[in-house]
Amino acid sequence: NLQRKLTQYSMMNPSLHYIMVLDHSASMAGSRWQAVLKALETFVKKKKSQEIDLLSVIAFDDSATEMMKKIKFSEYKTPISSRWGGTNFEAAFTMAQDISNLSRNHRPVVVFLTDGEGKMGKSDSILREMYTMHKERGFMLFSIGVGDDYNLETLKQVTRSANNGEVFIDLGNERFEFLHTTKDEGVLDKIFVEISNAMNRLPHQIKAT
């Protein structure tokens, strides 16, 4: 049954499956998207030497596009994109849920980045389902708001729904927030690396607060 499966998952190797969910709406075009790609490449270079963790990348606008799925970091290639559209959070989280369900031997870690307000639809229920299905393996979602036009309250809602109301990880001598915001896209690489560093410091059995 489901409970037995969740207990089994909690005993598996605490390898990580990073699912990057990236806003690809019209407002992200140009220098902002280039900053995202630069941050992604910095993140990948940091992880490239190991063959345990996995990477998936989703780009979303009016719909969601699977740019890569469950690859090793050494297999990463810069995503090529051309279409730009609206901002559909529900489509993004639906695809993230589908991919997270493939993480049978890895801890799913979603990194959600946006610069605007999106269509929520059933996002809350999707995020709560993701947490419920994978909580025994330490599922987490980190949100990043970039620029001036994202809705902070919506990002808080997304982050809390996905993390069962929790707002930070207790790393012992410090706390690491699930939600990050910046007006400067030039620091996105730093935020990506900080998330990776925080996850590397977690023990197998984790506790969020």
C-alpha cells in the first residue's frame, strides 16, 4: 500500500533529483533569460563531477515544456528556446508533479523561478499532492522571485503549499529559507548554488520548520 511504499522510499539512497521549473514568459526574454541560463550552467558545473544526482528542466509560459528529464549533470546541454508566452503556473506544476513521480530512488527537489504573476488554477492542490506523495523522501520546493513584477503573496502561497506550511530548513547553526527574491537577475547563480549547498548539508532524515 501507499504507506508501505513511502516507508520504503525513506530508506532509499538520499540522492537528489533537481527539477528546475523556469518561467519562460515574454517578460523573461532577453537578458533575464540569459541570466537564468548562466545561473543554470553555474549550478550544473558545481554538480557535474558527481554521477548520483539527476536534473530535469521545465520551461513554462502558456503551457509547460519538458526541456530535459532525469539526466545526469554531465549530460547537460544548454536549453534552446524560441517561443515566449504567458505565465501558467498550473501547467508548470502539473508537469513538475509528473516528473517528480518518476523519482523513485531520489529525493525530489523543485526549484521554481518566476518574474511575474501566473495563473494558479489548481496549483495549490497539485503542490499539496506532491508533498504528500514524496514527504517521506524529503520533498522540498524552493521559490525564486526575480525583478519587480512577481506577486510576493502568491510566491509565499506556492512555497507553503509545497512544504506543508514550513518556511525554512533548520540546518542546525542556521536557517535556510524556501523563498528567495531578488531584483538583480545577476545573482541568480548565487541563489542556485546556495540551494545546492543547503541540500548537501542535510542528513538523510530531514526536518523542516
